Amino acid sequence: MTDNKTNSYDASDIQVLEGLEPVRLRPGMYIGGTDEKAWHHLPIEIIDNSVDEAVAGFAKTITVNLIDSKTIEITDDGRGIPVDEHPKFPGKSALEVILTTLHSGGKFNNNVYKTSGGLHGVGSAVVNALSREMIVTISRDGYEWTQTFSRGVATSKIMRGAPTKKHGTKIRFTIDEQIFGESATFKPIKIYRMARAKSFLSRGVHVEWKCTPELLTEDMNIPAEKTFYYPNGVADFLAEKTDSKPRIFPRIFSGSVDFPDDTGRVEWALTFLTDENGAASDDGFFSSYCNTISTIDGGTHESGFKSAITKGIKAYGEKTNNKSAASIVSDDVFDSAAAIVSVFYKTPQFLGQTKEKLSNPEIARYTENALRDPWEMFLASDPKTSNALLEFVINLANARIKTKQVKDIARKTPTKRIRMPAKLADCSKHGVEGTELFIVEGESAGGTAKQARDRATQAIMPLRGKVLNVLSNSDERFSANRELNDLIDIIGAGTAKDWDDSKLRYEKIIVMTDADVDGSHIASLLMAFFYQYMPQLIYGGHLYLSCPPLYKLTCGTESVYVDTDEELDELTNGKYKNKKVEISRFKGLGEMMPNQLKETTMSPKTRRLIRVDLPPRTDDGTEDTEKTRTIVTELMGKKPEFRFKFITEHAQFVKDLFV
């Protein structure tokens, strides 16, 4: 009998989330999760609104006051959020609309803000939604105005207070334990650094830092009160950071140039550090920002900046007839550089809601063009120091080239000096022990894997997609397949007929594909290839399959990675039943953040691997080669009926061997 109630599907089953309910239900969609990084992102959104007022020329002072471990207050002396009734929402102030409605605010109007760092009207409302309590005080129109909120809902009407001649906005909020858990607290050192960064990125603006003294410990080494002020912006801050360190240039290369058509501008500061002996320093860093938002994963503004500086040094080398300059690459130039680049742009595009990588392609061109002439003039103005910089960078280039040659010799066989494919990101460790080659599905996943890997021991080789099925194609087609032949060269030990285990370049070969049907198909094709052309790799226990998760389950401050739908059902109906749970589905390796890929799939400390073996075996322990080959050939051949029969008969016996 069919349960009509259970199987019905009509209008009553359609859930409509109102106001800020979507934010509370799925906070990860708006702030990237519910962990420590996420709740520390909340004050950034409010501070950025104050910074936008300052950048627009309406605020001179911003105060960041850490009241207690869960409560923070941000104040500015800007125009103050409008408090009059919003024309589209009768009975509601503009303040209430901004704080209770997604995609509302002045960031959409270029007449209000030319550039902004907020989430385009999402930021303040999201903070409100994820706060147990928020108190907003506005000074404008001759009065002080106050309104209170809780968990995204107004708990009072806007109230007019005492007369005042001041103007500005003050927002105090307390993070919500229902979302972030009881253990969620603000770390003073993080808020302090946040306030300092906003100051040097907003030149000429005073940023006042205040913190309840009881929250500070000696190891934090930060004051309870301090005013940050950098009239020359990033140049002043870089000078402060590097004045006590040896530098090649006595002065800092800095400046600001507007982009075409009044679309924005770039500000920068650059110097080159050495140690006490004049060698490259380990204290170098590269920090980039867009609209005062820290872009920790870089982006097009970084690319444009590095390109301009590298090309400028190489051009200077050509002008001075130094032929060695031709070997310089960007890594040589920025090996011991200390640099800050900050762009302001009307229509920035980011990867991810928390804006960690800038993606506007035109900004690379704008930034490079903006830097080109000032950098060339800077080099030409001091030939003696510029020559010293050129020699310094050339020495780094020569050291890089020499190191690479030594590594290549150590990793290649004496009789076969091959050129490795350009797509291979090789590891640096000499010898085979402890080294791993990850064969990765897709260029996007390959890029993420390169960021997540241990460069010393883990090499990355991305594939374009599904590889050739060697068991259903001719030897001629295999011989013409560049990707598979590249793998033979990279692994280094030859093929079945001329296999030499001593020439193997990696201890483990790990196939890393998406946790879906296509990924499993690619893994099967690669296993067939290795079985056909390098069976010794499998006999020796060198071939493995990675186990990327399907889901990330977050409950409060606890996060769990889940491998199967069955495991997900078990957790949601067991340990996390009746609890507020956020579930993220990983569509592919390329969509995972590098730290997630490292933690779940690449780090030997936390990952799981499946070792590929060659069953079945006879009673005396030797391989039944003929039977195994028959099975593999049938399963990977052109006739699907063999695969169907095998799956039907053996599915119930499948086990994964995790190591």
C-alpha cells in the first residue's frame, strides 16, 4: 500500500525563508563556515563599512573597541546610516532595512561610494543575523538615534534621543552562541591586527584601538589602547615594518596611480631585504588588498604588480648590457622582497564570499601599466643601487637554476636524461623514499593540489580529463597519446618489458580524482593503464587511490568530513539528530580550498588511501596471471555485458583497504 501522505508533493511542501532566515540556516554560504575564521570575519564587515566612509572622504576617525570576549563595538564619524523612512518599506527606517534585508545599502549606488569593501549590502545584515544582540546608535540630523536587534530581527523601533552636533555610526554586537557555539570568542591579537591593517590601507584616517585590559595576556604583546595613523598609507606601514632590517634600497619604492576611466586606483610599497651578510632574507612578504579587503590568495592585482616589477628589472638589465638578466623570473625578484599592493576598484570580482582572491582580468593589465613608468624611473634615478639590486636578483636566479639542475640530476637516471613535462610540479626531495606523485583529475584540481601539497615530498601531475582506455585501443593509439607517455617518463622506471625498479622516481603513485562517477571512471582507466604497461608498480605496492570526501558536516564549532551518503545519513540521524547542521557538498577537487584538500586527501597524517593490489592469488601465494588478465580485459573491454555480470556477482563482497 502506498503512503499518500509520505509521497505527496504539493505547494505546502515548498519552504519560503524570509528575511535573514537563510543566513542563520546556512551561514557558510555567507561567511564561509562557522569556525573561528568565520566569526572573526564579522567585525571586518562592520569595520569595512566605516572604512568606506573614510575612503569616500566623510570619516576621519574609526574606533574599534573590544568590550568583552564576545562583544565588539565599531564607531566612525562619517555621515551616519540614514534613519528616515525608506520609500519602499513604509513604517521602517532605512537603518532597519539595511540591517534586516539582504542586498540593501548604499554600495550599489556609485554616487554614494565609488569603491567599497563590504559585501555589497550583505555584510551588515549578515552580521546582524549571526549576532545574539546588536545595538546601533546613529548621530545625524541633529539627534542621536538608537535601534536594537537580535538574531536578524528588530527588537525595537528606531528611537530619537538627545540632540547632538556629532555625526557617525556606532554598532555594538555580540556573536551568537547558537550559531558559533559556546566556545566562540574574539582573539584580541586578531582584532588588533585587523584595526592596524585598515589604518594603513586608508591613509590619513585615524583608527583607534581599545580593548578591555582583562582580555589581554602578556604573550599577546599588544596595548590596551593605541591610535594608528599612516598619512602615507602603505608606504608608512612598510617603512615601520622594515626600518630595522637591512635593505638594498635605502628608500622605499611607493606610489599611487589612478586606473583608466575613473574606475579605481592602485597603491603600492616595495623594498628588498637582505640578511646581515647581504644574502636573501627570510623576512620577505607579499600582502595584497582590494578595497581594503585582504586577498590572502592573491589574484590579478598581484599578477600585474609582479609582472611590472619583474619586466622592469629585466629591461634595466638589457639597457645596461647585462645578458644574465634574461634568466630572471618573478620568483627570483620576490624571493626576499617586502611588498604591499592595494587596489581600489568600482566593480571587483572575487572568488568566494569572503573575498580571498581577486579575479578581474583587466586589473592585471591596469596594475602593470600603472607601475611600469614609475618603476623604470625609480631604477634610473639611482643607477648604483639599481645595479646592486640587479646583481642581487641575478645571483638568486643563478642559485635557482643550479639547484634545479642538481635536483634534476639526482632524480633522473644516469642513462636517460629526459625533459619533464611542463605541467609536472615536481617535488624537491632527493631520492625516492617518502616521495609521492599525485595524478590529478583536471587543471583546476591540479592548481588547488599544488597549493595544498608538501613541496618537498609531493609532486603534482594534472590530467586534462578521461585518459585513453589502453585495453580497448590499439598500440598505435597508445603510442600517439602524449599524456600516458608523459606518465611513463615521469615515473621513470620504464614499462613492463624494460622495468627497472631502481629507476623509480617516487615511492607512491596516487591517483586523485573527484568522488563521483566520472572520477571513478578516470581512476579505472588509469589502473588499467598501469596494469597493462607497468604491472610491477602494482606488484611492488606503489599504486594508490585517494579518498576525497563527499561532504563537510558542520555543527557549531565542530566539523566532520563525510565519505559516503550512508555515513551522512548515519550522522544526521544519530550523533547530530535534532541539531542545527550545515552540510556542504564537494562537487569536485577543484572546488575545495587548498587547506581542505590537504587535510582530507593529501596530508599523510589525516588522509586515507586505497592500495591497488592484483587479486586473485593461488593457494601458494603466486599471482594467477592468466585469470587476472582475463578479468581485467573483460571489465575494461568493449563489451558491457561482462562488466554487468561481474558487478552483479561481486558487488556484495567489495571492501576498501585503507592504509
